[in-house]
Amino acid sequence: MTGVPELRIGIVGYGTMGRAHSYGYRVAPNVASLPLRPVVKVISGRDEAGVAAAAATYGAEGWTTNWRDLVDRADVDLVDICTPPGTHAEIAEAAAAAGKAVLSEKPLGTSYAQAHAAWAAVSKAGVRNAIGFNYRRIPAVALMRRMIDDGAIGEVRLWRATWLSDEFTDPATPFDWRFDRAMGGTTIADLGSHLIDMALWMVGPIDEVTAQSETFIRSRPSADGDRAVTIDDASSALVRFAGGARGTFEMARLAVRRPCDFSIEVNGTSGTLVFDYPRMNELLYGDGGDAPGLYGMRTIRAEHPSHPYAPLAWPIGQGIGYGETFVNQAVDLVTAWPNGSWTPSFADGLAVQAVCDAMERSAGERRWVSISEITSDPGLKAEMPLGTAG
Ligand SMILES: NC(=O)c1ccc[n+]([C@@H]2O[C@H](COP(=O)([O-])OP(=O)(O)OC[C@H]3O[C@@H](n4cnc5c(N)ncnc54)[C@H](O)[C@@H]3O)[C@@H](O)[C@H]2O)c1
């Protein structure tokens, strides 16, 4: 891409997501003709040796142990936040104040108040903003949404979403930020934010929720002895959509032998669509208009040239993996620079956070909670009680 101008990126955090986002920027020019060449100018992390090694491995031009230096650098156009949720709002606010575009990993914050502050900062500064709901960029998921919009299942009646992981199953897993309410948020938001985003994107706004949460393993070993776990490790919820549909969600990090299994299903008046992450190149479609002899679901291979993201994909039959969601994200963001729209944006992240907070409050208070109760109170306290008492 000689002669193509650069989109200069600073990535905050060099863990799993720092690696995934770097990968996306490196591969994007390989799969699409881009107006700009994404270049990771600098990556930050707290550990000097760790961040230096990550910069070399990921192909970043430089590194720093101070994220504020990264935000202030004149040669950074986009600040890409890949740190734990409790840090997102503060970094986004600083980036917005410096006039930088911002991409934040999900969830936008650990509370509606935090997410609101991040959204208000980018809105006030008028900077471009996006949130890393990368699963929207799986071709089969994008196709599912397109088919709903095109009326393939009629009017949506039921939504069903589960996310099952086993990352918290072993009581010997040491305490880290993921077990800390102030830094990690909740399992509702960690896993559920993706599911809630897909629900809002496909079905529309949610009015009201009722939820339950539990923390089965209440303490974890740490260098300073056992520490109390302050988040839920499994939650579930019923929801009412504004358009009349009803839905369910379940998110659990204690599901043995479930590595990262999410599944979403929509039932409409004339059809059903099912996406199952372990089979990420397929979409199941039950069409109520089929001849009775064809009763059942057909498997759509979401790799056809007519399907979303097909121009970025390998030839039909080769499929995609997790990495492509970050490649597709990078292509979408770079292609829309500087004037096209960036979706999903912080506004989407804020809408998702409102539902997460409503679920958390509902679980804590054992009652239905309307989303407007959360959104009408941007001064919401950062830490709310979890539904672990009963
Ligand atoms: N979209 C996805 O598929 C996906 C997947 C995993 C994680 N995430 C999100 O990405 C974000 C980062 O997750 P990760 O898995 O990359 O985390 P990680 O633990 O692998 O890396 C975290 C990075 O943040 C830095 N950091 C800065 N302040 C920190 C603090 N106070 N405590 C701990 N680390 C701190 C660490 O040095 C490290 O570089 C989270 O918001 C998480 O929810 C998204």
C-alpha cells in the first residue's frame, strides 16, 4: 500500500484484545482495498517487558507504559481501548478531550453512569466512536439480521440467547480483574453485552427485564490470600421488547466443557432463525412456507457471494474464524474514515449498558426493572448489589 495515507492507531492494552485488534489491522489491507493503511504506531501496557515484547510480536511501531502519553501523541488518530471495562470510560474521556477518534472494547463501562460519561465525552467532542461488538461482523450473524429485516420470519415474537463458558469453573483459578466488580463489571455485561447488542440490533429496544444472578465460587486465591469475588458468575433474564416480542438471556462462566458457546434464536410469525457459534459459518432457517414434506430447518452456508462480508472472505467453502471478526471490524472502520458512519457506536454501547444495569438491579432487588428507570438516572452508583442473597 505504498503511497496510501496512514490511519495512525494507538492501542491501549496488549492482552487478548490488544492482540486481536492488532491482528485485524495487519490483515485488513490483505483482504480489502482500503483508502488508508491502518498502522499501529504505539501500544501501551503496565509491564515494560510485556508491552515491549507484545509490540514486537504484534507489529506495533512503538510502546509505552503510560496510556496518557499514547492518547496525547500527535501521530495517533485513533485510540483503541483494549483494557478491562473499569478503565474504558476514563481512557475514552481523555481521548475525546484530545480530539482523537475512539474504539472501545465492550462493555462501554462497568455501570450506566460510566458508559454515559464516555458517550457524553465523545458526543461533546464530536469525535468518531465505535464499540467492539465484533460478533455483529460474523457473516452468518449479519445475514440473520438482514433476513429478519427482509421479513424472512415475519413479525418477531421470541428471542432466545445463551452464552456458556467454563472460564470460572475451577475454584483454583486465581483472582484477577474479571472477578472484581469495580474493574471487570459483571458476567451479565461481559458475556451478555454481546448478546444484548445483537438483540437490540435485530429485534429493537427492550422495555423491561427481570433477572437472577448467582456467585457460586465466592472467593479466589491471590498472592495476598483469598479474595472475595464481587461479580456474578451466572445470570439469566426474561425481557420484554418495546415492539411486543418476549425474550430470554442466559450468561454463565461456570458451564463445564463449554469453552465459548453462544447461541441466538429468533422465532417469528412465519419462520425461525438459529445461529450457534461453534458452527459459525452456518445459519439455520426454518421457513413456515415450505411444503409440509420439507418440515424442518435448512442449513444456510453463510459464505455465498450474496452474503454479508463475502468480498472479504476466502473462496466459498473455506469459512471464517474468530480472527476475521476483527479483520472485518478494521475494514469497516477504515473504509468509513473520515466521513462514513461507524456502527456500532458508543450510543449502542450505552443502550446495551442500560439493559445490563437493569438486569443487575433486577437480580439484586428481585423485581421487574424498566430500562427507563436506568436511563433516567445517569448518576447511578457504580456498584450495585448482585442477586446472590436468595
Ligand atoms: N470482543 C471480544 O471478543 C472480547 C474478548 C475478550 C475480551 N474482550 C474485552 O476486551 C477488554 C480487555 O480484555 P482482555 O481479555 O484483552 O484482557 P487481558 O487481561 O488479556 O488484557 C488486559 C490489558 O489491559 C491492561 N490493563 C490496564 N489496566 C489494567 C488493570 N487495572 N487491570 C488489569 N489489566 C489492566 C493489561 O496490562 C493488559 O495489557 C475487556 O473489556 C473485555 O471485556 C472482548
